Amino acid sequence: MMYKVTTALLVGLMLQACSGNSSSTRTVSAPEGESSLSGRVGTATEGARVSATPIDFEGGPTRTTNDSGDIIFDGAAGQSQVNGDYELNVADDDIGASLIFIATDDNGEVRFRCEDPAGCGSSEFLALVPYEEGLDIRAGVGEVAADMTVNINWITDVASSLAKTVYIDAVQNGISEDDRADIDSAVLADLDTAKTGVYNEYTMELANLHIGQMFGISDIIYVSPIGPSQMTQVTSVNGETLKASLYYGALVSGLNSMAIESGYMEELGNITEEIIEGNGQLLEKSLDSTALTLEKILSQSAGVLRRNIDHYDSLGARVPGEAREALSELETRISLLRVGVETSVQVDVPAELASWGSNIDKAKEFIVDLTEAVKNFWGADPNKSSFITSTHANRLDTYYQAHEELYNDLIVKSFFGDETQDGVIDRMMMGVSALIDCRFGSGACPRSGSLSIASGDGDEDGHSDNVVLIDSSLQLTMRPVGEEGDSGFTQFAFFIDGDMNSLTQNGVTYVWEEDVISDGSFSSVPYIALFYDEEYTSPPPLNNAANSGLTDPAPVDPSDIAVIWPLVSFDTYLSGAGSDGGDHTLRVLLEANLIGVADPLVEGSPTHYNPFTLAFWIRSVNESEQNQSSMISQIRTTNPNSYYADSRWPSAEEFFKGRDDAPVTIPNMVRSLYRSEESLSSGEVVDIFDKEVIGESYISRVRLYPYDSLTNTTLSQACSVSLDRQDVIACSDPLTLAGEVDLDAIIASNFESGVLTDYTIPANGTYTIDLTSTDMVDGSGNFVGMTPGFEYGRPAGADCTPSAADSICGFEGVFVESIELGIERMSISLNSYMDDGDGGQLPTLAEFSLIRQNKDTFALSLAYSFGQDEDYDVISDAIGVGVGSEAQAFILEYEVLEEEFTDDIGETSTLEVERGGWVVYRSGVSLGGQDQAVIAQIATRTEYTQGTEEEACGVNDRDKLSSAEGCEAVAYLTVRGALVGTIREERENVFVARFVDGTWMIIGD
């Protein structure tokens, strides 16, 4: 199971290792403190906000919210001046990192200098021209160096887009035809398809080289473009540098001239789209004058440069020879272009990645090792990689098996009891029942035998109490809790206090002690509390076999039960664990809030109890305290108020199981719906809406008070009303609603959302009623309103009391969905510390958590660590799980979300999103012939539209084959934060890693 989960989530690997590179944009050292970076936006773009933005965990530019609440790109920022130059400072942490430089109009209007003597539309030569639409152009730098120059223009933006594109099985990345012959034909069906990827160090560098080669620019990031209009004013550079800058400047200016009619960002998008769809290539030349070609771009750029040369010649200005050389180079390139042929830009990947190659090789070795370790997790084969050594795994397995036998015998059987015998808790509840019977007057006081009942001293408020002594060793003191009402109390607690706090079962003595509760907030004596819906001076008899014949007073089931036992301990001998066995002390924490549910359709149905919250901890330590272990579990459930279990007490088998025999229909389920007015004792008249539902002993009422124009608010209130509407039983505190709220509008909204028609009937399921036969709904099924004062579902003259309801009363409920006891939150922690024989300990830690809103939206995490010592270091903080100097550890996170979206024609679909992350630390991994410690990071995002196309996608709905419009699921393999390859499931359960150097490997099936 672990292998299947990890391979399905394996989407990007980040090995922490050293690497170098050969790009001209990189250096190997950085000064202390902040470093200044500079560059130019376009040839002269003024007012652009320039952000040096880090890459987030999904491979995109990080965004943040500014003081005005607007979402902007994060990172160091500056603003371009009138000549297009900008400066910004980055921290030491950003030196050596991959950054995206983004120029936007977030700071206001952005203008570019018109470089064309022929003018730019309605703007004259050298005028500052506003961009007609939102500006967003980028430049990607694989590794930022101190004091680096980073230019941002449309050419760097095309490279940025190309860097963020993944081509499946792309030939230009070096995969030969012979290699293709080894790939399944199903994989080749999706050959050379462009997919959106992530920004990463390697592809940003490769894309910069690729686009630079396409347009004849030596370094698109570092070479500063000089606008053709400035050719006569440059004095700082000359020779080849000036020629390269003027050549680059002409290309950057060319797009402004091309985009006069279509718009700058639109024309840039057209160029980018052509190159992406062409797998990084562009049509050189075409007889079709409307086609977008390299010739058109170069010709437009050459025209701008030529017109500038002619313009300054006509003025008698000195035109540098480098400008004419740049123009000659452009014209030569144009003359060599061929009609109907695509460019053949070919970056020599192996050569460019020579200094990175070791990292790629290490990544491959690590994948092989990781796959093997997952398969051989417990070291079953000592000759292969594993997460736990076989010796320790066998020892740990034996140790926990011995504990499991103790758990089954001393916790499950002796403590909780089973079908063969009463457990310790059963005996305690017998004492509780006897004490209740005695206090109520139906039992004998005192009792003889194992139960002895006597009067107690009472509490500090003067309430008298009684105590029961079980087996002369455990004393329970009964006491009312909380505020006393008109008729008594609704809560009674049974405390285990004093020196008599133990019970012996099957030769084992269980001891209850005061201790800190699970959240650590306070210390508490152990107790059981019973909650009732009505007030009593003493708790009524419990509804059990011993009281089955009682009629006056009749037994009553508590509505809720709380158990708080911070510490129960017992001593025992652990056998079957070899030298790790012997005398052990086990400590148990038990906290539970149980909610009672009865079937409202069955008169006198027994109350069954569901856990709402449950904390159950078991800790074990041997006599020398060298061997220790613990199991800490906590859970919070969903639907505990309405699920009806098969058994009276909670059982793990009940989770996510619906009732099989729920009735298909429920007659008279909703007895009445009523819209009217109510005059309060204050004389104020309020609007009301009542609904009476089967199984409820009261009518639910919503009050809506008149609108208060002074405060621009409307008050709302929820009330419980007697079934004859004569008495208001209780009301909530008023809720303040903003503005003027209309009750009829609320009712209509409830109809649209299903609140008015769908009801959850405890112990049965969710049912719906049909209102189309009433005047509330028109012939088209639209809600039109309720007639005030008319009681829907209770015709005039009909006897609609629950005991004698006419068949014409109420609305019939039709089954829609069963009720399941779900898990809202759950966490489990398993820890063991075992003697390593040298005075130290071997820790093994595992933690699991789950947040599950419903069966299809949830988030889980699983953390694990095994170490050779307890010398935890900084790796622990990086991973989030404690690891030692010689350790194996990981933390796995997985989340499933559902997002609703509406397409252009108004149709709504559900997009399922699965996000996963896996951080792995492994020591002693052989990479490049040397044992190394490696930190790896794995992250994924899978998206698909739910439907019925029978295509598997992701993990959550895989068995349902529910992807409707294809599956977007890609794995990204990274080294030091830089992507070195992609991983896809190219056949079912077969994952193929493709690296940027053109090689590929199958990593699992």
C-alpha cells in the first residue's frame, strides 16, 4: 500500500546537492548582506513595477497581497525609470536561487519610448507611448548572482514561456528514434504534446539559450538592449558589445512597431503561441503575408534600425559603424531564411548541462534507491535498500506483537469487556446504575456483595451526594454538576477520588489517578458524566436489563455521556519479546464524548452512542526505562447526532458505513410548514416560519424582527415551540443581519438550496419532500411563496397529532442518501525508543493525521522517522520530523479539493484537485559511488473534471474512472530547486521519468 501511494504521488524530486553551471548569467560567489541587481525593461519602458519573484512549491511565481488588498507578485521590487533602467536589492538568501523577474503595470501607467522615426501609430518618434493593455513580461534566471544584470523584454518573456512548457517525449531533448522504439505505442499517441509545466533552473537556462540562438543574441538576459534611437548618444561601450546591444535593441523595438494595430501583449501572445506549438521552432518564411514568421519579426526590426540610421545620416550626426554592422547582420539572417521551413534551433543539451550532469545522474540513482526502499520498507531483503534495517525491523515487529497481545487481553478484553465476560468498565457502570437506583429510591441502600452504597459528605455548595464502593477498592462519588434549574439538574458526574481508586480484573490491578488531560490545559480527577435533555433532582434509572421492568420512574437514557480518565495505569509482564520483554508499566488516557441517538420512527428504540470526540493513549515503559513505546490517537467525527450504529457502544467497524435497511419512504415526515406573524409580550409583531418534523418534540421556529433603519440591521432568532403552538419553550440570542432582510426571500432561498425540501432524519437518512402539489410552487417548479396563516401539511379539520395522524397529514419523505459516521479530524502517533546496547536509544516515530470534510474532500499527512541515535539536528527542522545523524525519514502530505466552475455557456462542472507533497531524508545512499545523505522533496498537482468517461486519474477517484475531459497530472523532478525532468503515468501504474538531457527511465509499475 505504501508503495502504491508513494509512486502515485511521486511528482517532483529535489536533491540537496552541489552543482555548477556554465551560463554567462551566473557567478559562484555572493557578498554579505543585500546585493543590488539592475537591468532594463524593453529599450526604454518607464513606470513598470519590477519584481524579483521566488518560485513557489508548485513552480509558479509567488504572489502576495499588498496593503491595498491587491494581489501582486512577491519578492524584492523596484520601478523602471524613463530610460527603462531599474535597480532593486535582494537578500543573501536569494543569491544563487532561481528567480522570475516580472515587469507589470501594478504601480500605474507604463509607457515605452517610440524608437521608430516613422512614428508609433499616433505617437511621434521619441515620444513616450502608453501600453494599451495590462503589461506582464518576464525573464527567468536559473541562478541569480550578486550585482547581476537582468533585462526584461518580449524576447526574455518568450523564453520564460518556453521554459514553463513540458514536451512529452520531445525529440529536441535528445530522445532518438531508437529510444522511441522501446516506448509503448500508447505513450507515442501523445507524442510531442506541449503541456504547461513549472519554472525551474535548468529549463530557464536552456530556454534562454534556445531563444537567444533563434534570434541571434548571445545572452538575452545579460546583454543590455540599446534602442536604435540612442545610437548616436552611446559613449560607454563600443565594438562588439555595442553591435550586440544595438542588434538586440532593434529586435526589442521591432515588436512595438508590429503591435501598433493588434496591441503589444496580444502580438507577444501570438509569437509565444507559434513557438510553443512549434515545439520551440518558428516558421522561417512564408508566401502568406499574414503568417507570423521569423522573417516578419527580423524584417520589422531591421526596418526600425534602418530608418534610425537614415534619420541620423540626414541630420549629419555621427552614426557608429556598429549600427551598420548590426543592420548588416539582420539583413544577412533574413536573406538566408527559407520559405515553408521551420527553424532548426538545437541547443546542445549534454554540453550545456555538463556541469549539471552529475546531479541528473544522482537524481536517477536516488529514484532507483527510493523505489527499492519503498518496496523493501521493513528490510525483508537485507541485501536491498530499506527504510528500516532488517535487524531492527524484526526486533520492532516482535516488540509490538507482544504489546498487541497485551492490548487484546488487558485492554480490549479485561478493560472494555467482550461477549465472554464483563470488563472493568462494565463493572463500573453497574456501580453507577446501582448508585442511581439507590438515589432514586428504587434500589436497596446499602447493597451487599461487591457493591456498597453509603451517604457522602456533599460538595462545597451543600449538595448531598452518595458514594458507591466497588469490590472495596474503587469509590465512585455521584454529584450534580452545573447550574441548578427549576426542576433540578441536567448533568450528573461520577468521580473517582480519594485513596480507593483501583479495580482488579484477571489478576491485573488498574489504578485511576489525577493527571493532565490530553490538551494539557488542566489536571482533572477521573470521572464519568451523564447528560440529560430534562432536569432531574437525581439521575433517573439507566435503561438497561436490570431496569427493564421499571415503569415508575421509567428508565431514561442519557442524551450524552462524557468520560475523562487522564491516567489509568497497570503493571504487567511483557512476554515473547526476548531481551526487550520483562516488567512493563502501561498508562492509558481515555477521553470520550458520546452522543446518544434513537430511531424516531420506532417507539421505544434503544439509544445507541456515537463518539463525537475520542482521545485514547497507551504508553508503555520497561523497568529500566530504556525501552518505551506509545500509541496516541485522537478523533473528531461527523454526523454523531444522526448516525445509528448497529451496536449500543462505539465500534471501529461503524465508520463510513450507511444503514442498509433505511425505509424508502417516511409517511408524514414533515408534519407542517407555516408562515405567519407572532405578537410578542412587548407588543412587537415579528414574522415567523415554523416547521414540524417527525421525531422532534417541538416545532422549530424562525423569528424575523422588523427592519431597523437607524442601524441598517435586521434581527433573527431561532426558537423551540410546543406542538400546539401555545408555548415558546426556548429561544436563542438574536442574530444581527446586515441590511433589510425579508423572511419570504429567506424561505425562497431555502427552497432553491434544498433546505426547505431536504431533511436528515436521525437513524434513517436524508429524505426529500415534494412541494410541487402546493401553491408554493408553480407549474415550472419555481417557488412563488407561502400563503400567510395557512398551515401546509395540516388541512383544516384533520387530526394530525403524532398518535393519530390522518393519512392526508404532512408530507411524505423519499429516501435520498444514507447517514455515515465520518471522520472530521483524526491523528495517530506511534513512537518507540529501544535500547541500542550502548546506553543510547533507537527511535522510530510515525505520525498520521486526517481531516475529512466528506468522503471526497480531505487532507492527510503521514510522517515517519527511524534513527541510529537521538542527536537530532537541523535536518529535523527542514523535514518537519525528527531525524538523527544516521536516519531515514519522510513526511507525506496529500489533499483533495473540489472546485466548482462555470464555462462560457453557463454549464457548471466540478473540478477535482489533488495536491501531494513528500519530503524524504535518507542517509547512507550510494550516489556516484559514495554514500551520501540526501533530502528529497516531492510535490504534485493533479486536476480533472469529474464525469463518466471511464478514465482513471489521480488517487482519490481512481477506482471510479471518473475523469471526464482528460487528466492533467505531471510529476516534476528537481535538483536544488531546479527541475531536471518530468514524471508521468504513461501506462496504467507505469511511471516514466524524462530528464532534461533527453534520457528517460521507468520508475515503477
